[in-house]
Amino acid sequence: MEQLLWKLETFLLLLLLLFVQVLGLNDDSRPATEVCSTHTIIPGPKGDEGEKGDPGDMGKQGKTGPMGLKGDKGTIGHMGDQGMIGKMGPIGRKGEKGLKGLPGVSGGKGKAGSVCDCGKYRKVVGQLDINVARLKSSIKFVKNVLAGIRETEEKYYYIVQEEKSYKEALTHCRIRDGILAMPKDEVANAAISDYISQSGFFRVFIGLNDMENEGQFIYADRTPLQNYSNWKEGEPQNESGEEDCVEMLSTGKWNDTECHHTMYFVCEFPKKRE
Ligand SMILES: *[C@@H]1O[C@H](CO)[C@@H](O)[C@H](O)[C@H]1NC(C)=O
Ligand SMILES: *[C@@H]1O[C@H](CO)[C@@H](O)[C@H](O)[C@H]1NC(C)=O
Ligand SMILES: *[C@@H]1O[C@H](CO)[C@@H](O)[C@H](O)[C@H]1NC(C)=O
Ligand SMILES: [Ca+2]
Ligand SMILES: [Ca+2]
């Protein structure tokens, strides 16, 4: 054990010597003896100042500092641009009526009119009117005929409820392909008189007159009175001297009367024979 420690001491000593020897070789200014004489390690003198280092990296940003004091009031700024047009306001109240204006200047004289060549159109329109009137008349006639008509074996009888003179009545029956009624026998006379009385009328024209020869009565078809007549008692009496036409009363009796009188009348229509 003692032997081992000695050996270690020797080894360390040798190592130290070697170390000092190495140092002495690197630094010629120090005598190797000085080191060896003391056997102690003391710090060397301060070295020369090193070279200036490179500048370091930029440091981190510092913390936000405390709020500064309120600044002084600034000067008045420049005037701004004009603003946009505002919204339309509500409708105002109605104003008072203005004064009447001055009369205007009178207009120039118009041109002379030209003669209208509408004669033919007027004629056509006129014809149309006539046709329409005829149609209306025909319709009315047919309506009335269907409403009330009497018949015998040979004839149809129809009282036209329009007040007409004898001549108008003659025409009226003829344009409808009929003739003013001619009671030539009892049967026919009875049919007509029943028709008058049942309709509530008092008198109607029948197709009989003495216009051509006073006192000589003929029918509308120009046939003379034959075996049959049905004059009211005292008739015909030519009372006013102008009684040339004949009316049938609701009793069926005949009376000569003035032709220009107007009253209802009876048309007769022949039944078609095969
Ligand atoms: C009229 O009477 C005569 C006789 O008086 C007669 O011969 C004739 O047939 C009659 N006529 C008619 C239409 O009745
Ligand atoms: C009927 O009267 C007319 C006119 O007054 C006259 O001329 C005629 O002789 C008269 N006839 C009869 C039958 O009275
Ligand atoms: C007969 O006719 C005449 C003339 O229109 C009239 O004055 C007279 O009253 C008539 N007779 C009858 C019974 O209606
Ligand atoms: Ca007469
Ligand atoms: Ca009379």
C-alpha cells in the first residue's frame, strides 16, 4: 500500500514537471527555474486588452411607456365640401286663386267649307233606316198576329191596333199581302164582330166604301155588295155628305162614316188552297 502511494506521488510529480516544462517552452520570458523553485501555482499578470468585438444583435423591443400628457388645442381646420341635397319636404298648403288672365287674341277666319259628297251614303243610310223600320213593323205585326187572330174556313182575320185613316188601312193590309176585311156573308161578319167585341173595341174600318158612286157600296176588291149586308138601322145615311167609308161596330152592324177618321182596322188573309 505504501509502495502504491509512492508510485502515484512520483507519477504526479513527473506529470507536473512535464506540464511546467511545456509552459516554459511556450513562454520564453519566464525562467524555468522560477517555476521549478517554488513548486506553487500563482495567477499570472493581467493580459493585454483584447480586440474590440463585433457589434451584438439588435435587442428586443421595450415595453410600452405610460400615457403622455394631453396636447394643446389645435387650430381651426379648413371649410369642408358642400353636403348632399336633403330629402323632399311634405306638400305645402294650396295657394290662393290667381287673378283671371287677359282675354286671348281672337283666332283667324276659317276656310270656306267644301261641298260634301255624302249624298250616296245618306241615301244608303236612309234606305237602311227604312228597312229597319219595316223589319220592326213586320216583327210587331207577326207578334200581334200570333197573339190574336181569328179564322174561318176560308180566311184569317186580324185587327191591327193602330189608328189609321181608311186609305192608310187599305195600304197597311195590302203591303202584308192581305186586304181590308170584306164580310161578304154572315159567317165572316160574325167572326169579325166577335173578334171586335172580345177585344173590347167599339169600331173598326172594314173594306167597303162608296167613294166612286154615292150610295153604291163596293168592297175593297171592287166587287159590289151582293146578297149580304148588315147596316145598322138608319144607315147608311150620308149624314155629313162625306160618309163614304164603312166601320163595323162591336155588334157587327155597319155604319157609313168619314174616310179621314182614324181607327183600328181589320185585315183579312186568304187561306192557301191546294
Ligand atoms: C144571291 O142571291 C141570288 C138570288 O137572290 C142567288 O142566286 C145567288 O147565288 C146569291 N149569291 C150569293 C153569293 O149567295
Ligand atoms: C150624299 O151627300 C152628298 C154631299 O152632300 C150629296 O151630293 C149626295 O147627293 C148625297 N147622297 C145621298 C144618297 O143622300
Ligand atoms: C155612325 O157614323 C157617324 C159619323 O162618324 C157617327 O156620328 C155616328 O155616331 C155613328 N153611329 C154609331 C151607331 O156609332
Ligand atoms: Ca157616302
Ligand atoms: Ca153614317
